[in-house]
Amino acid sequence: MKRIAVFAAIVMAFFVMLGVQSCQSTKSATTSKMLKFNFEKGKGYDYEMIINLDQEVMGQPMQIDMTSYYSMDVTGDDGNTKTITTTYDRFKMKMLVSGVNIEVDSDEPIKADDADDKSMSAQLSKVTGLLGAIKGRQFVMKVNAEGKVEEVSGFEGMAEAIADSLQLNEKERAKMMSGFNQQFNEKEMKGQFERVLYIFPNKEVKVGDSWEKTTSAGKQMGGGTYTSTYTVKDIEGEMVTLEEKSKINAASGDGVSGNISGILTVDSKTGLVVDADQEMSLKTKAEGMEIEIKGKMKVKGKARQ
């Protein structure tokens, strides 16, 4: 049972995962900058997202560190909407569950301190195989000037292709495809990427200005909503520093709720989130049990040369 619980925690953690340089120095309350999503056509941008979670399940501490890498290439621009091809580059996850240290990496063989346990090794191999099969897959987003994801395409047939590459039996194939299609679809991807992209007012801003955005928390987070307020704290050269205060509202009694606060640094020329640090204080209810989760999220973005 312990092995099954650990494996289930790994898979759940993965699906939940599945989301500077200034040319001058000007600090003034009267300085303003146009702040919108403005990735340049023909350019490429890379994002690294790191999530650290600390929780307790059934009296057992659980620590999870997850890192995902995405590359985004702007292939179209009609003046209102950017067309962006996004590639899954790499996934990494480290877990400490019931005294067992586990590492899973789409680029590396499995690592576990109980590697002699053949059953655990086999389970981890499946997770690593899934991550490796997702690596390099692409989908296309259409994003407006506020950073809202208007359309997502490219997931048609992806689950089948991944299942084929893993050479799964019929039972495993059906289970994998069902889980994949629930997480990797247009609605879920919109919610995941809007947490990083849908943050812009699409207008001139100055220190002290605030605005509000509402985004979906996604099925894996219980189907609730994020209500986020962004406030301009500083403008230095092209860089705009934003303070974020978000509240997660659960869609039902068994969903995720809580608060997120953080600081984001945004390049006003492109809308690239250069750096973001967020603190999370969450609660989730499942089958009558309430779990408190403390976590941090860090985002690093850079324009590709």
C-alpha cells in the first residue's frame, strides 16, 4: 500500500505541476510605461518554472520540488493576437515521502534511495517514460495584448502518439490516455499559462496603479478560480516591478483554496516575465480530509538570442 500511495502521489504531483538588464535608471512616481503582452514575431522566449511544496498527508511529511522548462516561439502576429508555438523541453521532480527520496527527470534515468526495490523501480520507470515521451511535444497558443490565451491547438492525437511510443498494453494505454487528455487539453493549458501571461492591463501604467484579473484554477486544482490584483511598485528603465495578491476560490467543498502573494519583474518592451517569486498558502479537501500546503513558486524568463 505504501508503494501504491507513493506512486499515486508522484503522478498527482506531476499533473498538478502541469502553470535583467536595464538600459537606464529612472525611478519616479510620474514615470509611466505601456504594459502589455508584446512578444516579437520571429523571436524565441524560454521559461523555467519551479514549484516547492511542503505538506503533510496522513501524518507523514511530504516535500515536493518540481521544475518545468518551456520554449516559446512567436510564429504569427496579426496586430492584435500573437501566435506562439510552445515546446515542452524538460520536467524534473524531487520528492521526500515517508523517508523515501525520489528523483524523476525527463532527461535522466530514475534515481531512488530504494533502487533495490524492483516494484518501486518499475513504477518510477513508468513516470520517467511518460515525462520523456512528453518532452519535445508542441502545441500552439493565440495570445492577445492582455496575455489572455484565446485559443490552444495541437493536442489532437498527442495522447495516442505518446501511448504508441511507450508501447503500453491495452489497460495501461487506456489509463494513460484518459489521464493525459484530462490534463493536457485546451481548457487546462489556458488556465496554466494564463497564470504567467494574463497579467497585463494593456495600457500605460505608473507606480501605484492597480488592476484585477480572474483566471481558471484548472481541474487538477479543483476547478476554482484565481482572483489576482496586480499593483505597480517600481519602474526602472524598461523593467516594471509588480506586486501580486491572489486568492484561490474553490469551486466546491473538496477543491483547493488559499492565497498567493509575490513580486514580478516584467520587461515592458515585450511583456516577458523576467523574474517572479510567489508564496503560497493553500488548503485542499478530499474525502473529508483537509490538507494544508505551504509552497513557493519561482519563474524565470529570458529572450533567446
